[in-house]
Amino acid sequence: MRNHKDLIVWQKAIQFVQRLYEVTQTFPKEELYGITSQMRRAAVSIPSNIAEGFGRKHERELIRFLHVSLGSASEMETQLIICHHIRYIADEEFEELSNSNNEIIRMLTSLINKRAEYAADPKSLVN
């Protein structure tokens, strides 16, 4: 792996951001500085923290940034549920975004576990 852009989880997170921006464009204008802005920041934080972690020199720093990314994805989960409950997001869009976000959460969790294993024993990771 050369850099963060080679990671499928980073690629999926970028696609998620694009889709979330499309969906939030339909939110009420009075939410522009409220839930819309908060959701967009959380979504952008997911691939951004993956990239920042891979730009660091130490494995511990990478793992820390992957945890931040995971936290943003978890925050997104709650925001999606709220927007679905208040009917800003239709059932189909909610399912699509929720499934995509859950996949990102699973992938990040797996990546964190693998990198933590590597940090404990560098021989354990084969690229």
C-alpha cells in the first residue's frame, strides 16, 4: 500500500461524503448552519482523518487518527437517525446512507485492529 488513497475504506468514505452532500442539499435552508453543517463536517472528517493518520510517521499516531475517523462515523450514525426521525431523510436514503456508514465503521474497526496488531508485532502485517 503506497498511501491512504489505496485504502478501500478511504475510497468508500469519499463516496459517502459525496452522497451525503447530495442528500443534505434538500434539507431546509434554516438548517444550513445546524444539522446540515454538522453532518457535513462529520462526514468529511472520516476520510480526512484516515489521510492525516497515514501522513504521520508513527503507527500509534495512525491508530489514533483512525479512532478519530471511527468516532466521526459513529457520530454520523446518530445524525442520520435524527434526520430520519424528523423526516429530513426518506426511508430509502436513510437505508442507503446508514448501510454505507455501517460498512465504513466495520472497515475502520478491522483496520484499527490490524494496525494495532502490527504496532505490537511488526512482523504480523504483510503488505
